[in-house]
Amino acid sequence: MKHAQDVKQWKIGLLGLGTVGRGVVEILGERSAILAARAGVDIRVARVFDRSWRKKQDVLGDIPASDNADDVLNDPELDVVVELIGGLEPAHDFVRRALESGKNVVTANKALLARHGNTLLPLARKHQVSVGFEAAVAGALPVIRNMRRSFVSDDVSAIHAILNGTSNFILTRMEEDGMDYAEALKLAQDRGFAEADPTFDVGGFDAGQKLAILAALAFDTAIAEDAVIVEGIETIRHKDLSFAAAMNRVIRPLAIARKFPDGRISLRVHAAMLPADHALAAVQDEKNAVMIDTSNSGPAMIMGLGAGARPTAAAVISDLVFLAGRESGQSQIWLSGFDQPNPVTEFEYRFYLRFQTVDRPGVLSEISRILAGEQISIASVHQYEGAEPIDLVVVTHTVDEAALKRALDSIAKLESILAAPIWIRMKEEHQSGEGDSGSSVLPGADGRG
Amino acid sequence: MKHAQDVKQWKIGLLGLGTVGRGVVEILGERSAILAARAGVDIRVARVFDRSWRKKQDVLGDIPASDNADDVLNDPELDVVVELIGGLEPAHDFVRRALESGKNVVTANKALLARHGNTLLPLARKHQVSVGFEAAVAGALPVIRNMRRSFVSDDVSAIHAILNGTSNFILTRMEEDGMDYAEALKLAQDRGFAEADPTFDVGGFDAGQKLAILAALAFDTAIAEDAVIVEGIETIRHKDLSFAAAMNRVIRPLAIARKFPDGRISLRVHAAMLPADHALAAVQDEKNAVMIDTSNSGPAMIMGLGAGARPTAAAVISDLVFLAGRESGQSQIWLSGFDQPNPVTEFEYRFYLRFQTVDRPGVLSEISRILAGEQISIASVHQYEGAEPIDLVVVTHTVDEAALKRALDSIAKLESILAAPIWIRMKEEHQSGEGDSGSSVLPGADGRG
């Protein structure tokens, strides 16, 4: 047994010196004495791969760098490889080779894990090494560690999360500042949250990859990213947030994973109207949050900054400290199952529907006839005066989604309907994943038309 | 190196078979296969000490039990002692002996750590063993682990927390159900949250002990529990919550730790009025929450159930899994400093003040003269009609607390004042510890009298 004051040396090889990689080098430089004192580890960046390392001498200092990844991957002195390149290839190849050569890996690459986690995690296990990926989901928020560790003796029944900061920023700015969608998206782009092509974020795909990773840990089984059903927020307009506010609700971009008593799993990303006092309603702007329902520990929520160079670098370093202190070959929390889940595709929610119609009597009658034909019961209707297109808002009772989609398809074909219908699911429960029925309706609903 | 599929055996000795101890035995029994699969550890309760173990055969089964703690403390086969007795003695003596004999310790005992953590943690370090105490603060919420580990490379500047479930339950029931204090306390007692003598909870002492533990980890220095300045919630009445609601605020029982740029630390437990959209406003009933402001990772919040047998037992087990996977003598995160901080005792807040007065003209004039004499500036005044005592509510601008206390002492001596003045601090900032000035005032404030 070593003396506790002994400081363990750990050498890392860094792949990729972008903003997060730079953050890792900087924090390790600034905080090495603190990490030695607090955790008994001395973590040094021993070697760096970056194609343009020559332009980054300011942060590199004396650290040897190369534009050939082999110089890192073939170095037998390294304890861990930190992959911060992103994307599928060559990151996948590099991570695979690092694991096969017996090196631990820490990565922030959600796309890689969502696509190849099912093979990379067993590969790590085979070679007695670990993969740390705290930084891949919700940046600085310790959701991976807590899912794998704090709730290790629990059964997770549901996750309700806000995993895409760009989408949440857009919806909260639309709500708070009265912006419309395009304006809020522009602001997100100006602030550097949103990419020039925002589809990956606002279309729900980014959140879908993160949800696949979280759900795999939560439900202890491999999950392919295409098992996640994804809807974006692009159709939501400022008036939908106004209607929501009139019902004392807010709209948030949710990622929801549920395990049903029969073992089936549902994984979905879509916007939802939440009661204004719901815990996830307090998650604003670019913040992320993960709410976990467990059997023993009850619902718990973690919220904070989901992205950014420094927060993500701090998460990478927390993985390094954890791996450095771990006994070799032990205490890696792995997935015990690798069956593909049987996904649930039927759901029951109440729905907010907004139709843009011509301004003439009888429109509501046409719409309500089609809804009735699919056994969809209306809780309230609000029809607004003004120039065409007129907004007709319908809040349903709990419906079968497949029936609703059929009804919306029929309604969209009516001559009196001027644009594709908008639909947003409504969640009633306060801070748990159970129950999706309730009674809140738009005030002043009067069913004219 | 062992093969990864090897399962590590860990034998625990359990001191105390109350509700949490029973939860630990039950969960380990139910979940042993899961823990072996997920974490590679086989954790068995090998020996139990409980004075009335004979009455608890239902949960003990074949586990050897004794009413002599020496049978646990002297057993050389045990890897860890789990202390779930509570209180200072004999728990302190047992934990000290366990550490001295080279056993790891896991405990849920906040009183023990707040009083003796400053000697027990160095003792553990000396004997190359660890103390796990995730369950001591905020039950199932992984706040200890995250403070020690996820933010290991960060500087924590502030903690804002709700650490006492009983106080939070009372204030939220007063707010939601229109109950007065005594009625909400009775409900908390009926539901088993509050003790027959609730002083430890509602007086802020429980939260004070927990805050001392959290702040020691956050600021990396030993903190004595009597360094925490504590105020209770006993003086708050339903009408204070109504006045808060009129300002779009809620009242929550906060525990606040701050580190100032000059290195001084302030530690306080008191009720505060928060904006209704503050993240801590969404923390209702018996839930706990801890919001951490850090240098690299930004503000992060963890919320969920802070107490209960199963959540606390799950936290104990997460500590056991963590310790079992740790390399001996390594990766224990300890406190690097043991200097007593220089506590800050001057603060500046805006204050809500409520005076109960006789119904005659001139009362406001007397009160405002005394406030002005202490340089305390009034933001708004609201005086309510009705039977004596009349409520006179004053919201101040930012004040020096010492000056305010002097003014309140003088005002309390006025003939026209019928009861001790009520004061509640107002926090303005949204989700961070910085800044305590703002402008929200009671609507309709008109300064009559």
C-alpha cells in the first residue's frame, strides 16, 4: 500500500487542441497543485496531436506536439488518451486503437458514443481499461457520473431532460423577450450557441444522441441512436408561447426516456408545454437539466451549463481524476445488457393544436368533425379575431397519437386551412414522469366558429 | 491485474439497524446481482451491531448480530464500517476506533461530521482509509460526491442551498395551502418529517450542520459548525407569504456559503424572499437543493429528496460502491487546509420588515424616523386596514445589517409596536450568488400613516 500523501503520476495524450482541448491544458496547468492536494493525482499532458499545432504554441509551451496521431497512439508511456476531435472518423479509429493498446480513454464525443458506444464499451472492458465520457452529455453537469454511480443501486424509471442549450435558449428568449423564432435563432447564432446550419440542434438530433447515451446508462442496455423519435422546435412561433402563458405554461424542448413495467422503452425528443411551476420551467436560456426518476431515491434533478469550453474541459478533468484514482480493472461501471430495446411507439398525451385558417364561419365545425371521427375529444377551443390567417387553438383531452396524426393529415387538406397545423404535447405532472392527463384549458375558450 | 469480470468481495459491519440501516440491508439483498454486474462489487453485510437486534430478525436473516459494538469493531475481516447510529456519542468513539484499526467508514451522521470532521478526516488519512458521507447531507442527492469530485478542478465561490426538508415543507405548504405556521408544522409532524421538538429543524440548526460540511468541501478548509450564523423560520406567518406573493416572490429557507475575494468566508442559514422564477423557488415541500457557483463550470444545481430511509440508504450504498472500487490509499479527496476561516459578519441585503402596530396615526412616522436615524432608506411601505394589531410592511433599500438590527431594537421598544418585528432578507439575483440589490416593491405601497 502506498502512502496516502504519495501523488500518483498520470500522463495523458491529447487528440485535438480546439477550444475544449485548450481548456484542458490550461486548467491542468493552473490547477496542478490543487489536484495533487485534493485528489492525490498529478495529471500531465505528455503529448498532443493537432493538425495545426504549430499555430498553438502559446498554449502548448513545452508539451511535445505532432500532426500525426500515431505519435500519441503509439506512445507506450501514456495512461490515458483524451479524444477531443469530435465527429465519427477519424475519432472512432483513434479511440478504438487507444483501447486496443490498453490505454484508458476520455472523450467528449457524443456522436461517437451514440453510434459506436455499443462496441467501444465492451472493447474497453475486454482490454481492462475505461472510457470516461462525462463531457459528452450536458457539459459540466455530472449526469453521467451520477447515472452510473449515485443511482447504482436504483432502477431508473424515467428521464426528463433539457439537453440542447440552443433550442432552450431560443424558446426562452421567445417567451421572455417576445421574439419570434427567426429572431431568437439569430440571437443564438450571434452569441455563438447556434451553428450556421442549426438543424442538428433545433431539429432535436443533438438531444437525441445525448438521450441515447443517458438512456443506455439509465436502463443498463445498449441503445442505438436511431431508436430515438425526434421532433424539432422549428414550427413553434411566439404566439404559441403567448397561448401557453395564458394557460400558465411554458414551452421547453424535452428529451424523455421511459421504461414501462413490461420492459419496453420509449425515447423521444420534442417540445412540450409544462406548468409554469414545473422544475424544468426554471431551466432557462442555454442551461441544461436532467431529471431522473428512480425507485429508491425519488426524482432528482441536476441543472446548469450544458456547454462551453471551460465547463466541458472541467468535466474532462473530473473524468481524468476519477480514472486516475480507480483501481485497475475495477469499478468501471459498464452496461450489463446489450439487447436492443423494444421501442414504444404509441403514446397518450393531451395536445395543444394551432390551426391557421381562413376567416369564415364553419371552420371549427369542419375541424371538430374530423377530430371526432378519430375519437379525439376537445377540452377547449380559442379562436382569435384578426387578419387572415386566423389562429384557431384547440386543446384536446388525452389522445392516441397515431389517431391524432391521421386527423391532422385530414385537416391539413381542408381548403379552409392555410398552413401545416402546429402541435405541442402538454405535460401535467409536477416533477415526476408519471401521468399525462390534466385539466388546464385556455381561459376564455368559447368555441365560436 | 485482475480480470474485469472478477467481482470484488467487500464485507461491511453495520452499526445501527434503524430505518436507514434496514434500507441498506434490504437494498443490498435485493440488488446484489445488479451491483456485481454494474460495478463489479459484491457487498455483503457480514456483521451487525444493534441493541435491539433480537427484535429485527425479519431483516437480519442469517446475518450475525450482536448488542456489543466490539463484535463489529474488533472483526479483522471487515473492509468497512457503516455507522448509522446518529448523534455524537458513542458514534464518535466507534468511528474513531474503526479508522484506527484500518477500516474504511461510511456514515450518514451530519452532527458527527460537523463537530468532529476536522479530526476524523485527518485520522482517516493517517490510517490510509476513507470516510464516505454522501448520506449525511441532502440524503439521496449526490452533493458530497459532486463537490469533492465533479468540481475538483474548480474554485467554488458560493453555495445557495435548501438543506432542511421540514422548514421547506412548512413554508411551501403555508404558501400553497394558505396554512399558518402552526398548522403547517403540525402537518409536517403528522407526515413524519418533523420531530416532536422541531427546534433543530425549524431553528436552522440542522441546515447549519449540513452547510458547515458542504462549505468545508467547497472551500477546502475545516469549518466548525459554530461558524454558521443561524436564524429560524418560526416567526414567519402566512401573511408574510401573501405579501411576498404580491411582489411575485416566494420565501425559502436558505443556507448560504460565500467566499469573498479577500479569502473571508460567510456562512448563514436564514429565510429569504426569492423572485418566483428563481431556480430555488421551484424546490418545493420536503425537497432539498444545492446550487453551486464555480469558476470553470458556472452555476449548477442539484435537487431532489433530502431525506427518507430508502434515499439515504441508496446514498450509503453509492459510497460503498465508490470505496470498493477505489485504489487503496489513492483518490481520497481530502481537505488540504485546516485553518479556521475568518468569518464575515457584515452583510448587505434589502429587507422585508413587518411591524404589528396599534391603529393610530403617526406610527409610520415614528418607525421611519428611527430607520432614517440609522441611514436605512425605505423603498416602499404598505399599511393594511383591519383590527389591531395592524400590519405595517416596509421594504428597505440595501442596508447594513448591524444598523438594521439596532433600528429594530429601538422600534421594538416603541409603545405603538405590539409584537417583535419580523424581518426577511430579499435576494434579487436569478441563479447565481452575486448581487443583492434590486427594485421590486410591494404594489400599492403608498406610505399612509
